[in-house]
Amino acid sequence: MRRALRQLRRFRRDHPRATIAIALGFVLFLGLGWTVLTLSGTAKDLREAEAQAREMRSALVRGDAQGAREALRAYQQATDAAASRTSGPTWWVFEHTPVLGDDAEGVAAVAEVLRDLGRDGLPPVMDAADQVSAQTFKPTAHVFPLEAVAALEEPARRSERAFDAASARLDDVDASGFIGPVETRFAALRALVDDARGTLGSTYRAARLMPVLLGQDQPRNYLLVLQNNAESRSSGGLPGSLSLVRASRGKVEIVDQRDMASLGASERPILPLTSEERALFGEILGTAGVDATLTPDFPRASELIRARWQQVTGQRVDGVMYVDPVAVSYLLATLGPVPVPGYPAVGAKDVVARVENQVYALIPTTQGQSDYQDAVAKGVFDVFANGGGSAPDLIRGLASGVQEGRVRMHFFDPAAQAEIAGTRIAGEFVGRDPGHPEVGVYVNDAGPTKMQYYLRQSGSLFSRGCTGGRQTLGVSLTFENATPPNADELPDTITGEFFPGNRTDPGQQLLVVYVSSPVGGEVVEMSVDGQRVDNPPVTTYAGRSVASVGVLLDPGRTQTVDVVLRSGEGQEGNPRLEMSPGAMPGSSNATVRSSCTVR
């Protein structure tokens, strides 16, 4: 041993540079090893946090409060460890390393956000999970448990604030320099946080609103409007069956049903129309109840529908709720087949065909058709109000309906309406997010017919460029008339052949399509089947330029419409397309990437 030490000292004396190099190499080796351990440990912690978050969500959905609490503890341990690893000196070096520094900062931000959510955002949800679950929102024997619903308000509010802070923290991170895998995971986390914010916000609003809306203090009346997509309107479909739902101390029941057509028309608009409404939709918007949804603005349509109902029936209306047969099919997927007194049961697979198409072929009278649609609406309502179906599945079905524009509501209580204003379910023509341009595509039958059961429509939006804070947007639309070969054998109740003022031959579809620019924007050009339309009709509605085009489709014919628009100033966020829902499941509604943020 002594000999070895003497040799080592002699080597250090004779080769000083080599000695320094070896020492530095050893330090570098230790540093590299610590770096690898830190990186691998952080990645492992974040993967564990993701797995436990998914387990928490699954446990909450199935009502397993204990399982959710155990997953939360494991999540907290993983995120605390990840945040600790990404706040030390080793990580500081990573953050100041060329090329990968941005990614290290992003990972540190993610770890911090996840840790804070584990401390502040998720515990209130767990505290409430012992007493409440998705089942809390379900009625039993037509009665909602208002006290249990109200108990959700405070924990949902606390969690929502934590997720708001998390979203703001993520918004402060510049992800433009991230490498592919880090960018992908970061975008996924941001989407999950935003999704959770939306869910918590909806829960908070529901817990605060439901007791009031369900008549805790006084009875409330709501019109449930079943829209018929077989005759397109900007809102999705003609307002057909109307059901007056009375809510009193949590109990809900249908107390009256009528068909919109039975309320009649008036020589003068039921409410004064603006000059913009007259120019775009005509007097018929206010004179015919079935045309109240020509406007894509659900608050305005609700005013017109309420005014007509109250004038004819004398019954007060506190709010209007809209669904269509496709949304009903989403609910029937969990409710199961629903008995319809006097008719065969309806289920998820056949309710759209029955209500929008077969009823006109099988039932010869207008009154009989209305009675059937009323019976379907009441049958589905009664099964739902009696607690049928899985609450999580019902919520998912309703959420799909909201996303596709098939479920909307409006309240005439200003405080209640303020709670949903700016959200998708409110269906406002002018949104509340001025930085994100919104393009609208609204389809209306001009036959009039019930032929849009055979319409296949799709739309896509893309941002073509960004100049001076304004985006150039392109919209591409496709309309196909999928009428069967025996179109001439369809009953006139579908083709509209003998309806006064009909403008189509049997099997044809005549549409009026409105394409609206973002607020403060403009319509640049339009083409149909590749041929440019010179000077297309353009008017202004609520600060948005609206171009209109007629589309005449023979059986089997497809037509395309392309429109170029420009957004308003400062609208650099991701653009969104909103399109009238059709008779088939699915939707073209989508948010696309802004060209202003592409680097």
C-alpha cells in the first residue's frame, strides 16, 4: 500500500496535466451519472403521476372514493419528487444548456404545476367524493337531490381556482422551442388541465345553479324544444315538439306539450326585429314560430319562442332548453330502449330515423306526427327523470351534444344566464373570447321539406396566414344529397311537393347557407364547385360579416362551397369553426391552429 501511494505521488509530480485530466474526468463521470439519475428519476416520477391521475379519474367515475384517495397520495408523492428534482442545481444547469434549456424549463414548469394541483386542486375533490359522485346529479322518481348537489359548490370552487392558476402558469411557458416529445407531452398536459377546468367550472356552476333552477325557492317553467334536423335551421333544426317542464323543490314533470306549428303564425313579428335581422332572415323570423331558429343566436331564438308560447298559452317561461334527436340517441345509449305509449319503443339506433323520417311515411296526419314526437319526448324525459341510465354515461352523452351544438339552453333570470354566458351551451352568436376568431356556418332548408334527413354535410377550417395581427381563414364545405334512388316514391310530407310555396322537385334539396366572419372581420371571396362567385350577398349581423349562398342539390349530387375570410384585428388565437348540426351523429365543429403562432 505504501509503495502504491509513493508511485501515485511520483506520477502526480511527474505528470501534473494528466493528473488534472483524470480528476476532471472522474468529476465529469460523477456529474454525468448524477445527471442521468436526475433525468431518469424525473421521467419516472412524471410517468407515475400521469398513471395515478388516470387511476384517480377512473375511481371517481366508478364512485370508489377510497381508491381515488389512495391514487391521490401516490400522485402527491410522485409530483413532490419530480418538483424536488427539477428545482436543484443540476436542473439549473440543464436550464442554461444550449438547445435543451427550453425543454428543461418546460419540464420544471410541468412538475411545479402538477405538484401544486396535488396540493391545492385535487384534495377538495377527494373531500367531496366521500359524499357525492356523478350519481349526485341524477334524479329519482322525478326528484333531484338538491342538498347533495349544493354540497359540491365549495369544493368545486376551490379546485377550479387551483386549475385556473395551473392553466395560467402553463400559458406563461413558451413552448415554441421544445423538441418534439416534450412539445407533445406539454400540449397533452395543457389539454388535460383545460379539460379539467371546464369540468370543474361546469360542476361549480351546476352546484350553484341547480337548486335555484329546480325551484328551491319558487316553481320554475322551462320549454324543452325538440329540434327536427330533417328541416335544417341555423340552430340545427326546425323547433317541433315543445314540452313545458315545471320544476318545484327539485321535482320535475312535463305539464303541457304542443307542436310549434300549432301555436300559429302572426301577421307582424311577435317581437320587434332589428334592421339587421330583417335584412338577413326576413320578417318570417318573427312571424312564424317554426322559423325562430333561423337565427344562430340561441338567446334571441329563445326570446322569440317564449314570446309566442306565452302569448298563446298564458304560461310563464323561465328558460328554454334545446335538444335534437341525435342528442337524444346519445342519452338512449345508456338509458336503453324507452317505451312510447301507443307506439313501439325507441332506442339509440332508431330514434333519429323514427322521429325525423319514418314518422312522415307511417303516420298520414300532421296531428298524428306531432303526437308521436311529443310521446317520444315525454317517454325519454320520464325514463331520465326516474333515474334511468348511468350518470357518467349520461353526462358524457350530454357533453357530446353540447360540443356538437345539439344541446343548448337560455335562462331569462339574469343571474342564472350570467353563469353560463360565454360557454358553449349558451349558444351565443357573438362569443366572449375576442382573441380567438370564430367562423360560423349555418344551414337552412328553403324548400320547405323534411329532406335534410338525407343531407350529408361537412366543413373544415384552416388558417392560411397572419398579417398585422389578422388571420386569413379558409372554409371548405361539402353538401351531398344522399336521397335514395326511389325519391319519387317518398311521401309529400317529406319532399314538400304540395306545400304552399315549395320551390323544389321531389328528391331535391334547396339550402340557404350563411357563412359568418369573426367579429370585426370580413368575407374576402367565395366559390361554388371551384367557380368564383362575383359579389356574393354580404350583410352584417351583430358585428360579423355574413355571406349567403343558395345550394340546390339533385338526388345523388354533391356541391362544394369555399370561402376566404379575414379575422378582426388582434385575433391571433386559434380559430374555431361552428357549424349547424345535421341529422347524422358527429360534427364539423373544431378548433384549428393559428397561423399567427406558427414559428
